[in-house]
Amino acid sequence: MLAKATARLGTETAFEVLAKARALEAQGREIIHLEIGEPDFDTPRHIVEAAIQALREGQTHYGPSAGLPAARKAFAEAAGRARGIDIDPDCVVITPGAKPVMFFGMLSLVDPGDEVIYPNPGFPIYESVIRYLGAEPVPLRISEENDFGIDLEELERLITPRTKMLVVNTPANPTGGVLSRRDIEQIAALAQKHDFWILSDEIYSRILYDAEHFSFMSLPQMPERTLLLEGHSKTYAMTGWRLGFAVAPKSVAAMIGKLMTNCNSCTATFTQFAGIAALQGPQDDVNAMVQEFRRRRDLIVDGLNAIPGIRCKMPHGAFYAFPNVRALGMNAATLADRLLREAGVATLAGTSFGAHGEGYLRFSYANSQENIRKALGAVRGFVGSL
């Protein structure tokens, strides 16, 4: 029999829907993939070449659990430069993807019985990890009426003496919502007043359309109570490389490093050299990707709003549209399944991201304009047949 704690683990529905879509493709069906949050661009060439060079030079052995010294230094410099602060390399831990930051960070800071406030709808692994650790997940409703931001009054009502951590994701998955500097400052004030940690998921920090990114780490006294989650997957189209990193106070970083020793040993060495090249090399490809995401965003949002029964706010960051589909008269999971099977469009139900996602779908526009146009046509035809 499996351990009882495993029953508390959730999943990431995007991969389940992807598997269903692949099965339909194996039957000869054409499926347009708007379910997976993965840039369709290739990793920039200079990053690939850096990894190849590292392999040729024999960088295929174990490295320190917290990351290669040169990589920790490069990551600290880049993260600090983007946030206007100095970051000690000893505060950086390099991980195989960003999810270990979430898992190891909570393992380091959260005890059974603690309360962790998390965004709902939000990335489903937040709640999964909280539950697995025996802590109490406290959902913070993210609403369309609030432009998919955080209602500060509602947040304050949720804070109790047991609150140990607040998870903040900006730019946000699945909504594309972005918090302003004023929002961040007010949330930081609450964290200091009530003495809780911030897990700041900034994985989409470079994919912004209307504003500059602002981080909790940039505020006085916040680095000492902030766990920063970052990575290369989205910004540099490096999802398969598995490269993320944490920035945390030295004691927390050391514990995350210890958990790395116990779990992964280390992040692949040649991948870290690729990560250094990504941060220190030309950023033209990143800028070009963001501009293309902007064009795709405008295309899909305009197209969705032109379909009767669907309304969609303009996302400010990341690469997701989160349209309201309540007027179509079916629950989100049923609608997503029918779009896949009847229209050949793979998307995700808003409830994949929490109960407050009911009535919404998530469309990833990390796909070509041609495919987005085809998907919009298929959705329009499906809705017209209802």
C-alpha cells in the first residue's frame, strides 16, 4: 500500500490533457495544442552551443549540490541586477527546474499545521505541496473583477497567527495578471506586520507587456523573508533543460542545498554552463520572443472576445489567456473536454487551477499565430453549434 501522505499529492492537469491530445493524434486526429505552458521557440543558438562546448570539455560530472560556484555567481549577479540589489552567491541554489524551489523551499520553512495562503486560481502545484507537507492550504481568490490581481482586504482577512507563508505569482499563471509596485509594497507591509514568508514565483518576470517587473526582493527588509523562485524555462525557451534557481537568506539556501544533496545530488553541470550563457549572452532572442507573444496575445484575445458567450480580459504578462465562458452554459471541465474531442483544440479548464477557476478556460498562446487562428476558428464553429 502507498504511504498515506501520497493521497494528498495533486497533479498538473496540463500534462494529463497533453497525454489525451497525443492519444487522439495517434488516432489520426489533428489537435491544436493550447494546453501546455511551453514556448514553441527553439532555445537560442548561443545557449545550445555553450552546452555543447561544456560537454566537449568534459563537464559531465557531479558538481556541488547548490550549484557550480561560477553559475551561482552569474545567477546572483543577473537576479540582483534585474532587481536593483546585490545578491550574495551563497544565497543562490541552482535546481533542476523551478519546481524543486517550491518543494524544497516549503519543506525548509513550513511545518505541519502551519497555514499557507496561495492564489486560486493559481499554479496547482502550490496547493499540492502544501497539502503533502501536512500544512493547511488557504485559498486566496483571484478575481476577474479585480483584473486578476490580489484584493488586499481579502488577503488581510485570511491572515491568522498560524500563517507561515504567502505564495505570490506575478506575472501569473493562469490569468496573466500582474501586480503593481504598490501592490507589492502593501503585501510586503502585511508580511512584516504579521511575520510570514513570501514565496515569490517570478518565473515569468521577463514576459511582460505593459509594465516593468517589480520584486519583493527590491524592498528594504524583504530579502530576509522572501524566497524567490526563478528559472530559465519560460524566458529562454529551455523547458526541457530543467534549470531553475532559488534566492533566499543564507540559512534557507543552505537547507535547500542540503535537500538537493538528499534528493537530486546536483543540477547537471553542462546545463548550468548553458544557463550562464543565457544570462550573460545577447538578449535579442528573449526580446523577440516577448514581442511575438504580444502579437499572439492581441490575436487570441481579440478572437475570443469576438465569439458569442466568451469574454476575455487582456493579460498583462506570461503567455496565457483566461476567458470567462460561463455564458456557454456548461462547466469548465466539460467544455474543455468537448473542445478537445469535438473541435480538436486542447485547452485547460479553469478548475485545473483551483475551485475559483470555474467558469473559465486557460488558453496558452505559446503557439504560432497560424495555429491560434485555426484554433479560434474551431472554437467559433463549436460554440456556434451549441
